[in-house]
Amino acid sequence: MATHSLEHDLNQGDAWSGAKEPFKASYGKLMMWYFLLSDAFSFAGLLIAYGTLRFSVPSWPVPDFVFSTLPGGIHHAPLIFVTIMTFVLILSSVTMVRAVQEGHYNNKKGVIFWMLMTIIGGLGFLGCQAWEWTNLIATEHMTISTNPFGSHIEDGTYNVDEHGHPYAAGAVKESFTKGSSYIIHKVDDNWIQRSYTTASGETKVQQFGPKAFGGIFFFVTGFHGFHVFSGVAFLTIILLNVMSGLYEKRGNHYEMVEKIGLYWHFVDLVWVFVFLAFYLL
């Protein structure tokens, strides 16, 4: 009986000896998962905060109206540009999968090619985001403290046109319904705010949209953009290491490529939730 117990303890001791990989994952991969989990909590908190604000403010801007511009002065194309951004980022995730696969096959040329494609995809996404921010700030004049976009909370009829000029006698005045979108224009450093008459006959002046919209939009999308920028930087460093033959010498089947792949897929997944919250809800 004692002999059987001793043999059992010795066999179990092998499982608790050093240099074993927990969950069949290396120490580096495990630490990457821990980092991604903690980062996911950060994004979750930000998106929950956005959702709380979004559904508690009746005049919150409508995404189809705010994000309806394309490069080249094209307007009234809701969500087309952000869809292109999303496609570019998801496509870069596919190329990252191919890079990891080529690493498993120890195909150095394949790893280099697909990692380069991933970097190009990441830079393409950052370029699109830079244009979107430039358009919102320079053209639409949206900042963290000023939001010209909003939505009506009651029915009414405008007393002046979109340039702030009173309608001519007999002209048909523009009417609006509750929930419809509006934008307060800025011309020569002056804001054009339109007066209107409500259905009950009360005269009011159109107000700016909720201040929180611009601040939380720029913060969350900027936070995600920083992750993409960091990913591109790390991808570039790892690509240079692959080209130098560093990982071939280590003989670890390009594990570093796989670890940065985990990070890149996480960045892509987070964007899906950011896209849902800011551009669809």
C-alpha cells in the first residue's frame, strides 16, 4: 500500500515540476492573454459609459447624419466611409492569420509578406481615421467642448433658413419632426443658430448638441487608434527581427509573430464594438 502511494506521488510530481507550460501555452502567450483581458475591461467601461449617455440624452446626434461624408466632398452617404475603414482593418486581421500560419511552417518569406500586408492595412486604417477626425474638426467644427450636431426633441417649423436669414414673404418654411437631425453651421467664426416655432406656438433658438458626444467620441476612437498605432509599431519591429533571421536562430516557430497576432486580433475585435456603439446605435 505504501509502495503504491509513493509511486502515485512520484508520478504526480512530474506534473508540478518546473518549466511546464500551463494550459499548453507558453509564458509569453499567457501574459499576453492577461494583458488583453485587462485591456478589454478598459474598453468595456468606456463603451458602457457611452451607452449610458447615449440613451439618457434625448437630443443625442444620429450617426447616419453625423458620419455621412466621403473624401472628395461627397455628402449624404451614411456610414460608407466607416464601413471602408472597418473592411480594411478586418482584412488586416486575415493577413495576420496568414503570417502566423506561415510561421508555423517556418516559411520566412511567407511571414515577411503577410506581416507587411498587415502593416499596410493598419496604416490604411489610421489614415482613414485621420481623415475622419480632420473632417469633423476642421470642416464640421466638432471638438471635445463644442458639438454642432443634435436631434430635435419636439416638432416645429424654422423661422429662418440655414444661413440665418428670415424667409421671404410667402416662402414655404422648413419644418422638422421630433428625432430628426440638425447641424449648427459656422461661417466666418460665427455660429448660425436657427430660430424655430414649436407646434404649440412657442419661439425658441436651436441649441448645440450634447457636449459629451465629441469628448467621448474622440477619446474612445483615439484610444483605439493608439492601440492600432502601437500594433503597427510592434509589427514593424517584429518584421525586422524576422528579416534578420532572429526567430529562425531561436527555433521557436516564430512564436513572437503569434503573440503579436493575438494583440492584433484583439484590436480588430474591439473595433467591432466601437463601430456598433458609435456608428450604429
